[in-house]
Amino acid sequence: MSIELNANTREAQGTGASRRLRRASQVPAIIYGGTEPALPITLDHNEIFHALRKEAFHASVLTINVGGKKESVLLRDTQMHAYRQQVMHVDFQRVDLTHELHTKVPLHFVNAENAPGVKMQGGVVSHVMNEIDIKCLPSALPEYLEIDLSGLSVGQSVHVSQIPLPAGVEIIVHGTDPVVATLTLPRGAKSDEAAATDGEAEK
């Protein structure tokens, strides 16, 4: 997905200047990294506020048009107001389109309702991870990784090594093959075998 934002350079800096920008429905932001100096910019509040609500915005290479010059960036940090729906500040990091980048992408879990452990055993799926570290060229960056849970029974898990990966994408593993999701019985519930054993004992 191609996502582009318009921005203006920000001359005045400091707390007072940032307050004035926010009152004018502008958001102070910065682009940093690469071989060029950090670039203070301003964004339209409504544009960035609605963009931040889209999952893809957090895991895509973005284009920021600053006075006709386009920068390829990743979203790195967002500061929100403590209780208002207001974006206070945004950080972007420049991306070199010819070099691998390291970032996090969300995990999408599908078909849990079709898993034998859910349909026939009364189990529930627990998501141990909701995002994961990857490295790839910017052109190969996926918006998310999809994990099919349809084959799980109670007591089974999906591990990092079982996640299907698009071409050119590599997961950065922290630990020996961590669990991503697991299917277990709710607390207090009994498996079919345990229930059958109890039934035999009561006879």
C-alpha cells in the first residue's frame, strides 16, 4: 500500500512554538536518520490523526512530501495527549530503499473458529504475540503476517518457525523458537478425557 503525507518545514521550535502549532491544528514532527540532518516538520492534525488509526500506517514505508521533496520513512514514535484525541508529536525515521530495514509488523490470526480445539473441545486461543520483529528490503515490507489457526487442538501451539513468510522477509528471533499462539481450555474446564474419567468414577 502506498501512503503519502504532506508536510511543511518547521522553522520555529520549542514549547511555545509547538503550542501555537497545535492551536492551529498542526502537529510538530521530525524526520531523522540517514546521512542528512534531522528535519523538523509540521503535519495537518486531521490527516495524521486519521492515518494513525489505520494499521497499515504503522507497518509501511511512508512517503512524506515536504515542499516538493519526497522522503521515504517509517513511523517510529507517536505522542498522544493524555486524555484528548490529539496527536502531540510524531517521529519518522528515514529509510534507504536499497538497504534492509528492521521493524515490527502486526500478526493477523485467522480461522480460530474452525480449529478442532475450539469447535469440538471448547478451547480458547491465547495470542502470546501480536507483532513480531522482521528484517527485509523496504520493497518487501508486509503490512502484516497471517497465521492460520485452523489445525490447532487443545494443548497445541504455533511457534515462530511456523509463520509463513513472504519472499525476502526474515523474522528476527529472540529466544529458541518462541510460542506465538496457544490453544488451551478455559480455567476450570475439563478436557473430554478428564470429564469421561470423572463420569466413570461417579458410577
